[in-house]
Amino acid sequence: MAFRGKVALVTGAASGMGQISAWRLAEGGATVACLDIDEARLATTVAKNPDRLKPYVCDASDAGRVGKAVDDIERDLGPIDRVTHAAGIMPTAPVLDMPLESIIRLMRVNYEGTVYVTRATLPQMKARGSGDVILFGSLAGHVLVLHMGAYCASKSAVNTLAEVLIHENRGSGVRIMLVCPPMADTPLLQQAINTSNPRTVQMGIEQKRMADPKVIVDEIEKGIERGEEILYPLAQAKVLLRMRRFVPGLLWTIMHKAEES
């Protein structure tokens, strides 16, 4: 594992890649502050290694609560050496059909949450001249999908913010990585299924094309050790990114045919 510190903070630790990241860090000997809004599922995460996994119930879209949680973590556990910000939501619907409050909530959790977590932790790392910040953007911030306009917009914002942060903080001693994974087999998919259930999501599940979240977490560790700043894990992410860049019309044709099938 590329992490060589003592204390890590993982948001979205109650499930998915946040949970996997927290478990891996604890297995590697780190003390991990596990942050999530879902207290019950967070307890399941912590139960795997209660000596090293410590729960902090917090809504990442609330700046005040994030700041207090970070203060509590540093008081209880010590300086934070790594942040893995994996918290996010993914309800789906055509833009004009999605309730306005859902669109706003997507931006608050996915984008504003990234702002709040980063601003609450990065300055202390810079002051010490060391640390890791891993921010989960998404391939969906580049490769746009029907029924996911609000989600894609929120992740486009995260991708942009993280890339600028990387360049503004070069030479600080802090390793910052933006991770843009393809759609992965995590509980986040259930939010899409429970809302408009896009055909692209259905087909991905049926055809077993969803990425393995454990493999993505493996790729993150390898990438940060190599010094990569923006990671598109797995070949399928790179293929879709190239299609979006060079043949966007073809990609949209494929998307429309998928929804019509």
C-alpha cells in the first residue's frame, strides 16, 4: 500500500469504495476515521476492525459539521495523513423530470462536499508538508449519460475543482489525486435503479460490465505511488474517454440506442 502515514479520513465509508478503502487502510495498520451520514451502515464498516476503524457520523454537504468532524478526528486520533473523499449520491432522471431539490442535493453532496472536506483538511497537510488527498470524481463528469445530467454536472464540477487543486498545490509535499472511475458495482447503483433506472445502467448490470470496486481501489494505490495526478482506472474508462473526445456523436448514438432498446 502506498500509504505511509498513521491516520486516515475516509468519507462515504459506510459502503462501496469508501468502505473498501477504509478496510484496506486499517489492514495496513492505519487508524481510520470513517465518516458517513448512515450511522447503521457505518457501524457495519467499523465492526470489521473496531480497534482501527473509528466512526464519525457526518453529512459531508454540511460545512460546519465537516469542520467539526475534522477537529474531533485530529483531537481524538492525531493529524490526518490521508483523506479519501468517496462520499456521493447518484439518483437519476431526465433533467426536466428530476425534482429541483434532488438536483440541488446532488450538487451539494457531490461538489460542495468535496469543497468542504478539502478545505477542512488540505491546509493542515500543506503546513506539515506531507499527506495524501484522494478525491473521487467520475468518468461521468466527462462521458455524459442520459438520465444522469444532474449527476454528470456535479461530477464535472468535482473533476474541474480537483484538477485545479492539483496544479495550485504542486510542490507542497501533498500528493493529490483525482480518480475518475467508470460505473462500478457498488450500492450507489441502487440509487439509479430506484429512481429512473436508466437503460445504460440496466445493460451494464445485465452484461456484467460494471467495474470491480476492489480493483479500482487497487489501481488507486498503484497510481498514487507512481505519482499519477489524474487516474482513469481500467481500460474501459480510457476507451470511453477517447470516444468522448474523438467521436462524441458516435457515443451519443450508442447512448440513445441503449435507452431505446
